[in-house]
Amino acid sequence: MRILMTLLVLAVVGVGGWQLLPSDEAKNRTITVGTTDAASALDPAGAYDAGSWALFSNVFQSLLTFSPGGGQPVPDAAKSCAFVGGGLRTYRCELREGLKFPSGRSMTAEDVKYSFDRVKAINSDVGPAPLISTLGSVSVEGNAVTFHLSSPDAVWPFKVATGAGAIVDRYKYPAKSLRIGTGVDGTGPYRMTAYTKGTRAVLAPNGAYKGAVSSTGRPIELRYYANPGKLNSAWKAHQIDVASRTLPPGVLSGLSASDPRQRVTESDSSDARNLYFNTRAGMPLHDPRVRRALAWLVNREQLAATVYEGTVDPLYSLIPTGITGHTTAFFDDYPTQSVAKARQLLAEAGVTTPVRFTLGYGEGRGSGAEESAELKKQLETGGLFQVDVKGYEWTDFQKRWASDKLDAYAVGWVADYPDPDTFAAPLVGTDGTMNTGYSNKIVDGLILQSRRNADRSEAARSFQELQAQVATDVPLIPLWQSKEYIISTEDVGGGQYLSDGTGVFRLWRLNWI
């Protein structure tokens, strides 16, 4: 009887212990992630936006990537990478062996060369070609890929680690045009099994993955929402397990880390939002004195407090707080709102007031409509400007600013990599991504000079001088710097690793608890 009772107790304990552990079926349940940052395209050569790159970092591999919180790139599809010789103009990578595309074909160094060559050849208006502008040519020898740069570029490894460096199957992607359809052929931690544009992307762990990621994580369904309100409705209705960018400011300001029903991650971020101007001849904001007048009328504190309810911080320079070289150049030059100084500048420019221009914003991305309304109110103070506000669907909005059809446009900028260079060349360099038409030889020279510094702390002075020049020329006005908010249900962990300013969206870090 004692033996039987002992066996019975052990059996009961065994059942209880088994019930406390998640089953394989439970662990492999899909985690649903909601965001307003929908992918604009599936071809890495034709997308340069946060939503697309968030997806790319999961379904494609680059030669390099970033570890959570890491400041330097680490090998992913590459086994090793390094500059060769002096001068920071030759960069060589040895490809990792055994990488397989969905077709089963092994990745080769030729695929790497092909991927970089087609980004430059296609040169899409909304693609990442400007990011790799220093790339002269790519050569291949066995498993080695060598990048020959047109000028010294200490941040080239950072660029390789971005979505611009995503490696595609050369037999699936056209050399001179963008791929059409919903197919994705990459070697990332996930494979995309279903996709509906603007609605969802279904991701399954890639069992053939080899690279920097130690575990490919749980099945994921990314759901895209048209605006923050719809994302919040989905969260409240328990339709998603994780809510990422971007919930309404009123919701974010009321989040509490002590709420037992959810997990809340709030962290500093280098994401910034700027008001960009079309500076081309013949446009209403061509004269820098007119743009300086606008700078005297912007009240960032009021914008952050009213529209964003304290969930963002006012930003007074091109490079955000916490990044090497940050200054307060716009506060130094335009410390308080002043209608008198704005009127004086417009009189010097000899323009007729009110100066009329169109301010565009992307619909469904954050609080663009409310922000634009507040900016209109501020910029029309004193009757010096007349601002016509217009919202556009996101893809249409991108094409409009890329084709010079907007006078001014407010756009958020998510850092491509953790270096001040990502806020310089793409935003204020000649032929930059934001297509303002701005070109200044001093600014371009400072960008080139900063790239000669392998020790990035030594580039701080170049970036400080650059920001002073930008505050004088005003091709843009910095508005605010955001914080990063991720909320998840109490049974989902890993949300704190999703995003950290390195440009990588780590869906594989999410797990059931």
C-alpha cells in the first residue's frame, strides 16, 4: 500500500508539474504584433521607410547586423568583415557558408554583389540608393566580397548592416527593375508565408537560418493599421498581443508599468521628426530668409505638450539628444517665438505677405493631422504666412515629396544605424533622401570629413559645425524627438528588445511566458 500511495503521489505531482509548463503547441502559438508602420514595398531596392525595413530585418539578411543595444555591426550573413589597407576605401567580407534561399539554392558572393548593384542600378525615388552613394563597385573572389568606395567612409559597415544591404536571390529579382508581387526570397530568421498589402504579413521561423541570431523565435503575424486609433481599438479588443508604433498620444501618456494586465516598455529613442522645405528656385520657400522667418514662429514646447501630451521631447537640432555631436543649434539661433524677427526677415527678402505654401503630411502615421493643424496655427501667427494643409496616403505622400510636388512636409526619421551620419547625408546632403533640393558645399564637405574618422567620437566637431550651418540655411526645422513605447499582454515577453535605435526590429525576441 505504501508503494502504491507513493506512486499515486508522484503521478499527481507529475501531472501538476506538466500543467505548469507550456506545451509545445502553446509555445508555437502565433504572436500577433500590431503597428501603424505598414511596409510600403517588399523589394529592398524600392523601399526606404521604417515599416518596410522592420519587415526586411526579419525576412532578409545583410552581411552585418546589430546586437541589441550594440554600437558596432556584427557578422550575420558574413563570417567576417574588415577594412583592407589604409584610407577606409576598401571593405572586404567573407561570406558565411551554408546559407539557403527558400528555393534551396545556396547563397553565393555573387548574390551579394548582385543585391548592391541592383539598388544602385534601379535608383528608385523612394529606395535606399542615396544611402550607399559612396559605393563605387563590388568585386567577388570565391566567397569574398570586396566593396570599392569612391571616398573614405568609416560608416560603410553600418550601411551594410541596414535594409539597403539586404541580400536577395539573384534568380528571383530583376537586375534593372523592382520585383512585382508578394513574393519574398531572403535568408533571414523568418520566411513570409502570406502577405496582404497594408493589412498583414505572416512570418514562420526559418529553420534553415544561419547567422547572428541564436534562436529564430515564434511564429509572428504582423498586422497593419491605418491609424493610431484603429491600432488602439485592436489592442483594447484583445486582437493583438503586442502593440508597437504608434498608439495615440493620449494612450501613451496614460500607460503604467505597474498595470498587471500588460507589460509596458518605455525607452529613449533617437527617432526624430522634422519639417522639411522644398528649397528649389521658383518655390515659395526658396529664399533662406523666408525659411528663417518660419523658424522664428515654431513653438516646439507647445507642440509636444498639446498634440503629443508630453510623450515626445522638443528637438532643437538635426542630430537628436544622445547621439555623438548633438547640439542645440536651432535654440541658439531662434530661442523664442518672435513675430517681429520673422516680419523683419520677410521684409529683407522683399516678399509679399502672407507667403502662401502647402504643408503635406502622411495620413495614418502618428498624429500627423493634429500636428499639421497646430503647425498651421503657429506659422500663421501675425498673418505672415498662409498655410494650406493637405494629408496624403503614405505611399502617395512619399512619391509627392520625392517628385518635388510639396512645398513643405513633416516626416519622422528613424535612425538607420547608431551613428550621427544617418542624420546628416540623407537629410541635408546634396541629393539626399528627403529631396529638399538643398545643397551646400560646406555641409557636404563636413559630411565627407566626418567619414574619415574611424574613431567616431572624433567626428563630433564636424557634425557640430554642420548643424550650425543647417540652422542658418534652414532646409528643415527639427520638431521633436520621440520615446519608444512597446506594450504587450502579460504572457508575452521580449518586447523590450524589439527596437533600440539600431534600425533592427527583432520579432524573434518575442516569446510566450
